[in-house]
Amino acid sequence: MIQEIEITQLRTLTELIKTRFNYDFGNYAMSSFKRRIQRILELYKFSSFDALLEKINTCDKKYFQDFISEITVNVTEMFRDPSFWVELRENILPNLLMDNQTISIWHAGCSSGEEVYSMAITLKELDCLEKVRIVATDVDMAILQKAREGAYSIKNMELNAKNYERAKGAFSIDKYYKEQNGKAMMDKSLVKDVIYREHNLVSEVSFGKFDLILCRNVMIYFNQALQNQVLKVFHESLFKNSYLIVGSKESLIWCEIANKFTVVNNEEKVYKKTKE
Amino acid sequence: MDKFNSIGNQYKAIVIGGSAGSFQVINKILSSLPRDFELPIIMCLHRLRHVRNGFVEALNIKSNIEIKEPLDKESIKKNSIYLAPANYHLGVDIGNTFALSTDDLVNNSRPSIDILLQTASYVYKHKLVGILLSGANRDGASGMQKIAERGGLTVIQDPKDCLIDTMPASALKLTTIDYSLNTDGIIEFLLALDKSIKSVALLKNE
């Protein structure tokens, strides 16, 4: 059993990572970051925390990418929080499409892409998939590759199907995938125009303007200082009167520039940028 | 209340874990606490992952203090009761705030009692009281072990008093437990603890 990790040890690790690989984990929420590191120690069978430090000090970029994949939380599901997807289908998207010929959507921290498929399916059923430009980003290149492949575990499809049904999907989710080698292969035509790209919310700036940004259950892994910084990036990346959605138990109220947003739906955490 | 005379007054928070068979117990406890109960109580009760509403409302019917499902980064306040929301792990972070996570299931559960107990004991150390109630799996046992290791106080619902005793029995097997109590005993304990905490506050005011 490995000794409990101390906060000072975590600081040493984040400093080392910053120096060697220019990734900054210094502002990650402590409790979950510590748990992810503890998990890596067990998964890779490190004998001690110092052994991990030594490895990070000498490893190559490829190994570090694997490390990143283990640090970032990639548990997700299609149509997570079905009531949110109903709100999106019945209010947010129709509102946006009433005022605009085309709209653009950013999935920030898209993970393995389930949320992107949920969006594409919703848009398709509203018969407006062609009017929407979607950009999906994540810090983890390996998970972006998974998102591009759109092959999910069959075992998860039961939950996904249930969520889809509760989200008032028009058909049955079977319509959108084929079973192949024990995997649910999603219908790629849904995402043929989606741009998947690497983007680090922690260190990178805005790269375009959007009508809708989804960043659900991503900022919970950041501390308040980093949340403030990321919200500024989102603010810059939104047109006036466009929407930002966060996870159902997240809140912007403690962020510095919260006053530039108004709450549209508190239950589903839908915010609107109302001030430049 | 003599048997709880020696309870210290260093405590800063109470964490409670419960699963199958704990709903009635928790209801009885909540309805027995005074409106001005001092310490924050943080509860992780196993619940349906995809039913977001209804649970906290049901608990609030009997409770004297309003129970809230905390938001991520919300501050933990005195005289408050919190419930882990559906489909999130609830943790405590440094700075006395809540930290939510959508990380993998732990012990087949999200929220997981172990995660709450472990993160809370990391932050509060010997100033934490952990209470584990009736339940059908082992979630919470390793969290209770952490609380004990860091000098916190550990309380279980007496396995004989449980509808399903797997959860407290697993904790008892794994670590030292300070008190094994039936439901009324837990209530008596909490009232004595509150008295002890308030007596310090009184002294400070004088």
C-alpha cells in the first residue's frame, strides 16, 4: 500500500510537469487531482511517489501523453441529464435558429465524444444539422481519437438508450449505430462536418466565436482561479446573447466575471452572455 | 447522556454514509436534531444515478434544518446539512469547499461514500466524525478506516439494529470503531456532541 500523497508532493509534481512539458496542473482541484495520481501509482505499480517523480523526470513525450490520458477524467454518457437535452431541443436551439441562418457550437472538453453525438442526433431530429458548425476540443489527444472513431462499448448503450428516451428522442437510439465486433459503431454521417481539435483550456486562448458553448463537468476539476480564467476565454468566444452551458451542479456565481452572464435556466445551468 | 461525556469538542464536521435500509434511520435522526445544530453534516446516501430530483425533497419533509445538494466549489457552512447529488461524487477540498466529480464509479456507486469520507478526513483530519449506517455493500469501510487513522471519531449503526448490516460490519472488520449504536443511540450521541461543541462556543463568548 502506497503512503498517502501529501499536498507538497503534488506541488513538486506539478512544477516538474510544468518545467518539462509545459502543462500546468497547478490549478487543478486538489481532491480529484490527488485521486487521479493515486490511481496512476496503483495502475502503473509505482513503488512510491518518488518513483513516479523520477519517471516523469526522464520519460519521453509519448509516455507523458499516456499520463495525461490517465489524469483527465473521461467518464461520460450520451444525453447525460436528459432534462437538459429537452431544454436544448425545445428552447435553446430553436431560439438560436430563429435568429440565425447558421450557428456554431463548441464542445469544450468533449472527451470520448458522446456529447457531440448527442448534439448531432438532436440537431438531425430538428432537421437543422446542416445549419450548424460544430467544433469539439479536448486536451487529451488519445481521447480525441476515440471521439473521432465513434465506437462505444455496447454495455454503455443501454444507459445511453434510456437517457435518449428520457430526452424525448424522436426514434430509438438503435437508428444511429450498428453493432460490430462487440462495439456500437456510431453513424459517422452525423459528425462528418465536426472539427475535432486539441485545445488546452488551461493555457490556450479563444480561437473563434460561437453561439453556444457546452462545457459540462469539466471545470469541476479546476480550482476557482482557473475557473475565472477559463470563463474569460468562454466570454471572449461567445457572441453577445449566446449561450454557455455547464454541468447541472456547477455554478458561475463565484467567478469574477459572472456579472457578464445571466441565468436562463438555473436547473439546467444555462447561462447567456449579456455584457461584452 | 453520561456515556458520551468524554466526547471532545475539536470537531468541525460530521460525515454520514448510508445505503439500503438507511432511509428510515436518517429520517429519524434528521427529525431529532435541533434547528441550531452547530456542525455541518455532509451525507452520502446511495441513490439512483439517473433520478436527479425527489430525494432531497423527501428528506426535507422531516428535517428541522433544510438539506441542500451542494454545487461544486460551494463553501461548507455551520448549521447546514448537505446531501451528495445524483450521479456525482461529492468530495471535500482544502479551503472548506465541496468538490464534485464525475469520475468512475467506486464500489459500484456514484456518489461513493468512500470518496466523501476519504476526502473529508484528508481535510479535517482528527476534527471529523464519521457515521456509517445500514447498507448492502462495502462502500464506506475504507473511508472509515481513513478517519480512524487520522484520529477522527468513528460511529457505526449497530449491525444488530441494521436492516442490512454489510456496510457497518465491513467497517468494523477493517478498523477500530469508537461507538456502535442503535438509531436512538446515534441521536443521543449527536445531541451530546452538539452540547459539547456549543459549550466551547459559549466559553469563547464570555
